[in-house]
Amino acid sequence: EIVLTQSPGTLSLSPGERATLSCRASQSVSSSYLAWYQQKPGQAPRLLIYGASSRATGIPDRFSGSGSGTDFTLTISRLEPEDFAVYYCQQYGSSPRKYTFGQGTKLEIK
Amino acid sequence: QVQLQESGPGLVKPSETLSLTCTVSGGSISSYYWSWIRQPPGKGLEWIGYIYYSGSTNYNPSLKSRVTISVDTSKNQFSLKLSSVTAADTAVYYCAREKLGVYYDSSGYYYYYYMDVWGKGTTVTVSS
């Protein structure tokens, strides 16, 4: 079973700064099978990135995803106040079909 | 625009069965896979299982013995039943739509899925 480990657990930055969030898989994952979600307190997760690097509908271009194999990154180029939230990576497993989430990275205002 | 709404009892007694329904509005339940995900208080996300509109299912192995997901296409709804609940099943339960993605490489076409639409979630507490 593939385990996703996100780092750091908490990231403290200021608006306007660049955020780099990491998601490492315990074994190689197809790039297309990696997604990122944003969750704000009291809200449901929101899809940001799918296929490792494709932005979901309505997601600002300051959000970008990259990576391959076991190492994936979510980058927020210039943080806006509304970007402070918890971010989860998710892996889709095809055989058998299932999903695994990372434990999350909390992005907080410094 | 497709919207999902979870409904069901907010309080369930230990050893009983948790039952939730997800109603799909603004679109058809047909031709999609639909998932249930849960989130214990202060913790991360756990996938519970999915159902295809035709009725085929797959469950998280850690919950498989206690989970049943069903679909009612006439009502545009799908449902979750989790039996023999304990306090560890206390969580916010979300339903979500799975969107199909396709990529192509030298070996051929590959299909994958991701969750593009989520319900707002419903809190279920297991307590006597």
C-alpha cells in the first residue's frame, strides 16, 4: 500500500511570499494519479490540482503542481490571505481502485 | 452546476448502524463514480469507498467488513451504511463525485480519477 507523507506539517509564511509544499510517496506513482486539495476550517476540501499539474476549474494560476515518481510539489507563487488553509495530496490507485490521502500541511500566517 | 448534499442522523449509538444519504442536484448521477470520505475531528481525510451509478462498488480494506454503499438512480441519490460503529467512527462525512481523467503515453491510454465536486459534509457523533 502506498503511503503519502506531506512536509512540512506546518508552514508559517506571510502574504506575498512563495509557498512550497511537498508530498512524498512510499513508492513510485504515476504523475496523473496525484491530486491536491485545499481545505479551510469548517469547509469541505476543494480540488486544486489533478494529474499532478493541471489546475482545476476556477483555480488561480498562482497555484501550480509538479513532480513525478515519488516526489510531488504544490507551489503557491504569491500567497494571498485566502490561501492560508490545510492542503492535502491524494493518490489514486488503479489496481485495486482506491484513494490515499497525505496527512496534510497546514499553511498558516506568520 | 452539480451540487451534493449529505443527510442523515447526527448522533448514532455505539454498535448501531450509521446511515447517510447523498443527494445529487444540478446533474445526473449516471455515468459517474461517487465516493464517501470521512474526517475525524482534527484529523485528516480517509476514503471510505465508491459506487458507480450501475451499482458496482469498492471499499477501503480497513472498513470493508462494515461498509455498504448503494445507489438509487431514480432519486439521484447514493447512500452509506457503516455497521457496528464505535467512537472512532465519529467524523465529518463527505460525499464526492469522481471525475475521469485520461492520459496517453507510448504504452497506450490510461484512465484515472479525482474528486472534483464535494458535498459540504455532515457531522456524525457516535455516543450513547
